[in-house]
Amino acid sequence: MKTIPLKIRIQNNITISDKDCWLLPPHKGCNGYAKLKVQGVHKRAHRVAYEAFVGPIPEGMLVLHRCDIRHCVNPEHLFVGTAKQNTQDMIEKGRARFVGRPKKLV
């Protein structure tokens, strides 16, 4: 059986939004993220897309969304960052939900 290259699999299954997001259906129980099965393992689709279109994800880094759409896999909307950068991005975009007073990030 011939395996379809990952880039083609992704591009064949996306819906493009009016904001140029490449949308895959969100996976139930995955907090709005899409998943793809790669070599028998389910992985978060935005991480798979980043690796397929951009390159390896450095050890310990996250893949963040410029568009804030969790099931978007457009490589132009994805970038790597630390957990701290992810939190800062969330705060700056007004997506943070704090209990009590927010902590100041250094």
C-alpha cells in the first residue's frame, strides 16, 4: 500500500477560512485541537503540519498559533515558542482567564 505524503494528506483534508486558516476538524476531547494519525500514533495536527511544512520542532518548544485558531494548520500561522512565550501571547491577545490577580511575567 502506497503512503500518501503528509503535506498532501493535510492539504487534501483542510477547509480554508476567510482568514486563510487551514482548518481540520477539531478532535473530540482535545480542547479544540485537531489530530492526525502519523505512523499509527495520534498527534496534534498543528505540530505535524509545522514539522511537515517548516521543519523540526526544537526540543522543549511549543507550536503557537498567530491566528489563535487551535485547529488551524496553516504553516504561515504557526511559530515555535516557549511555554512562557505562549502564556505572554495569550495575555497580550486577551485570551487569559485568571483566578484572582494575574501574575506579572518577567
